[in-house]
Amino acid sequence: MIERRKEAIALKYDQEKDAAPKVIGKGKGKIAENILEAAKANDIPIQEDPSLTELLGKLNINESIPAELYEAVAEVFAFIYQVDREVGKK
């Protein structure tokens, strides 16, 4: 069995500044582990979606998400919103 290298993509969305979410970090292997550790240390929700990660991994840093990925990325942000609400109740 071949184990795939870990891959991570960090997104940011500022409704007031950006028309769409942007890729602000990405990496494989150790870099991906560092991104995930930083997210955990800063209580940033993490969602695992290998297919979406593969698609977003083709984008450059500071590149906006293309329109054809809006729906998939919207699901990620909905997940984050839900996690934030649940954490706020505790």
C-alpha cells in the first residue's frame, strides 16, 4: 500500500476586500504538517477533502478561487461557520 504525502491548503476570505476566497498557503509533506499544526494552534477549523485539496493545490499563493470551485469552497466555509457556532455555545 502506498501512502500519499500529506497535503494542505490554507484559505482566507475577507468579504470586505476580496471577491472570492484566496489561497494563502499550500504545501506537501513537512510544509503541510506545519500548516496543519499552525491551524490547530490557532483554533482554525480543518476540513479534510482530498479532491478539493488536489484542485486547490493547482492554484498559486494569493490566487483567488475560480468560479467553478465556489460551491465546493462554500461548503468548507459553511463547515467552519458551523464549527465556530458550536464552539461559541460551549
